[in-house]
Amino acid sequence: MSRAPRLVGIAASVLAATAVGLIYPLASRGWAWRSVVWEHPLVGLAALVVPLVVYFTTVGADRRVPTLTLPTVAPLVLGPRGARARFRDLPGVLRGAALLLGILALMRPENVLRGENAQESGIDIVLVLDLSGSMRALMDQGEGASPPNTPDTPTDRGPSKRLTRLETAKDVILELVSRRKTDRIGVVVFGRSAFILSPPTLDKTLLAGLVSKMELELIDGNGTAIGDAVGTAVARLRRSAARSKAVILLTDGDSNAGTVAPEYAAHLAQAQGVKVYTVQIGDGDEVDVQDGVDLFGQPHFIRTHFPVNPELLRKIAHDTGGESYVATDKKSLSVSMHTILDTLEKTRFESQSATMEDLFPLLLLPAVMLLVLEALARAWLVRRFP
């Protein structure tokens, strides 16, 4: 048999054996292979060495077999040949197909399972948190309030340290986030300007991490832009398909900055079907604010007054169909937050969980089976002597 037709036959046989090996993975996942994601596509370049491996295990193997010189081979040519001689290239073909399937497995194909849609009951919420300078004022914890150091909200605060309004609000928000499993929650922070900390999401771990890192110095706190903050929150809910959309505004001051009037922000919320619930932190009385430390390293406090505007907060809530609350300590703040959430109408929405399924085992199995067949063929079918 001449070399060229033999090489063509070997190449066709390798492709045919590979196609047979692909029957199992294709039958197992079907059309899912059309949208498969290859995690290591560059590994596919290793397929360039497969022709060399096949050559050296078929045609090239003939040159490495011991030969016997005879004066004439005519009797051998005319003599009968066994059927096994036709399968001498089979081991090399099986090895080449196994290598191709193994390389495909190493490319790590993954299937994105987008069919796992869980119907969840929840609401879309944007928490709007004041980060103006007045939030550094101290806030009472209230009778029966949980201690600041909890397993869910690790901090470095000492057990006797008095918490600021911001620290108290963060504790309440983290507790709320951990308990509202089926609500999509986002966060907007504001001082002189408003910023989106997170859009509404079900990723509560990410959200808790972002909230934990909020500090007064992160943004310009020399102002309270309530209108900008509410408008920004409403914009994040504009494309929401939920029937219940809510903005929860936590602030301890009066609107004195920004480019959007609070009344116009309330109008935008009303137009978008967003209810704004306002929580006034503090009642406008004088409060303690830390003013450095004394000679002994102990915190020094001064009494100061931060103006509030309860009429504005009540108007915003009334115009949008929400409610207005006043919280003077952590306990009342927590109660207000949960009262708001419990009174909101529930809605149904799809929470699509995109998980990845590794498909490489489906390719690895036929590759191993082909290697087993190669070993059996070498041992029993085309065994060479000597």
C-alpha cells in the first residue's frame, strides 16, 4: 500500500473515531454545546501535535520495527495475509482520537445553566443614607437594642464605645440586608452630592461588604442634598418591573444642597410609582459630638444642634404614598425600618441564577475509553513480533 493513500485513510479514520467519541457528550447535552464557554481556549493549540503523534504511531512505527533482509520477497508478496494486517494502524488512530478529545476536555468547556429560574417573592428597594457631617453625632442604642458587635457585623468597636448615627444606621442596614433574603436592595449615599453605592441586587454578601466600608470622609459631607439623593434612587428604579418599588430615606438634616428640589424629586417618584418612606434620625435636640480626645486619650464630647425639617420629610412621604417616621435611638430606627418593609406590597419576580456546569467529564470519558481500546488492540489484535 503506497504511503499517500495510507496517510489519507489514517487521517479519515482519526476523524471518524473522534466523531464516534463525540456521540456521548453530544447526546448528553445536545444543543447546549452551541452556547458553551471555553475557559482555556488556547489549549486547543495543542491539537497541532496530534498529526505528529498519529504519524509516529502508524507509518513512522514501521521504520522502528526490526527487519530481515531477504534476496527476494516475491513468495511473501504472493503468499496469504491475515485479516489483522489491515488493522495495523488502528492503535495509532485510536490514540489520535483520544488525544483530540482530551485536548477538548482540557479546554474546559462550561455550560451556563440559565434555565434555573426561581420565582421569588420580594420588592425592589433603594436605601438612601445621609453621609453629611451631622451623622457623626452620637445616637442612643435604646432599651433592648442588640450590641454593636455581632457575628454578622464584625467591627473593632469596644463594648463601651458610643456609636454615631452613621454607625448605628450601618448596623441596622446590615441587619436588614441579612434578613431580607428575597428583596432586591440597592444603596445610594449622599452629602453635598448623591452617589450610587449599589444598584438593587440579590447579592447580599457584596452589598453588606459595601455598606460596612461606608465612612463620612468618603464624600463631601458639607451639605445635605435630599432632592438629588431621592432623584438618584428613583432613577435606579425606573426600569424595575416590580409592582412594589420603594425608596427609604434615612437623614438627620434639612435639605440645603444639590440641584434637584426635594419636591420635584417626590414628583419624579410619584410618576414612576415609587413610594418614598422617610426616617428622620434624631428629633432636632442638642446631641453629643466627639471633638477629639483629652490628655488621657479619652474621647471628648461637645453638645451641638443640627437642624431638621420634619415637615419636608412628611410631605415627601405623603406625596408618594409612603410614610414618615422619627427614630431617636437604634431600637426605634430598627423598628421603623422593618415596619416599612413589612407593610410594602409583595411582588413576584424572577431571580435568575446563572450557574456553570463543567462539561469536560463528558469528553474525558470517551477519551479514556479510546485509550483502553488502543491498549486492547495492541495486546490482542495487532501484536507485533518480535
